Amino acid sequence: MIASFLERLSDSARREIAHALGRELTVINKAAVGFDPVTDADRNAEHALRALIEEHHPEDAIWGEEFGWTREGASRVWSLDPVDGTRALVCGLPSWAVLVGVVDSGRHVAGMIDLPALDERLIAVDGRTERNGAPVRTSGCATLAEARLSTTDPYLLAEDCRAGFERVRASAPLTRFGLDAMAYARLATGTIDLVMETDLKRHDYDALIPVVRGSGGHIGDWTGGEEFGAGRIVAAATRALYDEAVALLASA
């Protein structure tokens, strides 16, 4: 069962991260310009995830943020972000997550958003998302006038997307920042209604797509399609809310 294997992956990553947090955390800036931190928690957790996948699914491909491809081109891919929200981890905030997505022949078939600091684990398999074993649903919010909006950091949005985001933000009564992948978990559990981000990589979004869909939400790109490769993601509690947001993004 893929759900039980995702739980094993979560347990393994949690152990490695807890061990790293139990001593002085090593933080390295891997960006040539700006600040993009990686820690020993990130790297040790990805090693642990890879080891389990290699043991139990040796024919599958693995893509990980820290160590790249193994068996690129295989039909099934395990997409790993061992710590999504490393800045939050470094700052002692609870919004960081372990992300695992499973993509089979181009289809996002399973995903996990694990929030170890909150002891919450969302797993989506076969179109159904559960949190700690119990099914979850989005809020059902269908209009921006009632929506709770989130993006991790407006300053991280692509420059050509900021005006569109501001139009959406001005139409929503409440906006929260800084949640990283936890925002998508909260969308799936019904307390955030809309999440918009740019410049995401596949290890960022592969896990999010099945979790949002399995809770009844809609996830697509900034133009109304599903071209996720550009990293411009809109996740919404309903298709109606997604469509309203995308319409505002397109308006000049």
C-alpha cells in the first residue's frame, strides 16, 4: 500500500530531522546570489528517503531537491523535498514540511505533506486526502469576497506576477504570509481558501497537487491550465474560486 509506505518515509525523515535539530544546525547558503539555505537536516532526511525508496522500489526514478535524479526516465517518479520551508526551520517556526509526491506516467497519483512540528501528516492516494488517518475537505469557498488568501512571501513572487497578485489580494478580505507548504495543508483541511505562488520547482509542487485534489480543491497554473512546469501555482478550495482568481490575474 502506497499510503503505508508514505508513512514509513515520513517516520524516517522525521527521525533524521529531529536528530539534526538536537544538535547545532549547520546552515549553508547554496545560492550564488541572495539566500537559499540548506541544512544538514535537509540533506540527511533526503538520504533517508532515498534509501527506503531504493530498497523497496528499486525500479523507480527519484528526483530530490538536494541530490537530483536517480534513474531519470523511469515511468514512476518519487519527488522529494526533504524540508520545504528551510527558512522556517532555521527560524524555529512550525510551518516547514516534508514533501513526497508520486508521479506515474505523468499523473500525480499520490502525495504527502508532513508537518512534523505539528504532528500532522496529510496523505493523498486514489483521489482521497487524509490527515492522520481521517478524511479532510476544503472549505468549499467559492468567491474571493469570502476567501482567505496566502502566499509564502510577496517579495518572492516573479516581478511580472506581482500586479496580478495584488489585484487578487485586494479582492480578498484576509491574507496571510509565511506558511510555505503548510498553506496547502490548511487549504486541504478547510481553513485557507486560496494559495498563489511562483517559481516553484517540481519537488515543491508534486506533493501538493494530489493533496489539494484529494480534498476537493482545484489546483492549476496562473492562466487557467495545468502547465505546472513554469512553477506558477494557484490552489483553491473550489473551481469557481480558482476561476475568479485567474480572471483577475488576466485583467490589465
